[in-house]
Amino acid sequence: MNSRGNTLRLTAVSALVVLALTGFSTGRGHGGGHGDGGGGGCSSSSQNHDSSSSGGGTHRDYDDDDDYGTSGSGGSGGSASMSPQDATVELVGCASAKTPYATVEVTNPNASAGVFTVTVTFRDSTGAEVVSRSEEVDVPANATMTAQVDVEDNTNLPRIADCAPAPYAPPAR
């Protein structure tokens, strides 16, 4: 066990030495956003990292991946906001004379709360659409909420034999 620990330690030290000798830099690297100074990468001999220091000299920018206007954030490596994913919808109970609504479970897979548009199609015994209704449901982050989608027109209730929710509910806003 002791020789294995020494081997792991030697491997880790060797990796650090190789990175140091090949010019690994924690300064401005490729793929980072504009102006954040973050990122890392391997340095090449054509880059002069010391030329922009405060000790004088001129800055030579040999790459063109960070040449942006002054309009704000940088390119593809920045923190672009992703669109929220659709919620999933499952039928819990269909409409009846006692309950003039379909009951569904709406699951939000996103890391933030959202409002989702749930659509349920109410069908007759032949499978024909009687009415389709939508309801906005507020669901906390990574949670499941039970919601009711009303038929709204009670004259349609006797004809409803089946409830078919859309399997996915898109974000409402």
C-alpha cells in the first residue's frame, strides 16, 4: 500500500513538472469570455505574456479570439443563459361528473422555478376531441406539482371519456 501511495505521489508531481515545463499558463487562455481575465491554457512561444505588464513595453496580441467591441460580454466561451427545459406532464385523474377537471403532475427539471403551460385534450369514447384546455402551472425548481386543468364547459362533461395531456409543458414565460 505504501509503494502505491508513493507511485501516486510521484505521478502527481511528474504531471505538475510537465505542465510547468510546457508553459501551462493560468493567465488569459483561449475560450474564456472577454475582459474576465479567466481561463487557462498552454502558452506558445509566439505569445509574449510579459509584454503587457505594468513595467512598460507594448502589448502584442497574437490571437484574435478576444477582439470584441465594447458592447459587453465576449464570445462563445461566456456564460450564455440557457433556455429552460420543458416540464413533463403525467395524468393522475381524468374529468368526471364529480370532478370537472383533469388532474396532472407537472415536473420541473430545471434548477430554477418556472411557470409552464399544461395542455389537456378531453376526448369522447370514440377518441374524438371534445375540447382542449390549457393551464399555467407554477412549479418550484426540480420539483413536481399537482395541478387541475378545468373542462370549463360543464355541458361537455357527459361526453368526456378520456383525458390526454400533452407529455411536455413548455415554459410560459
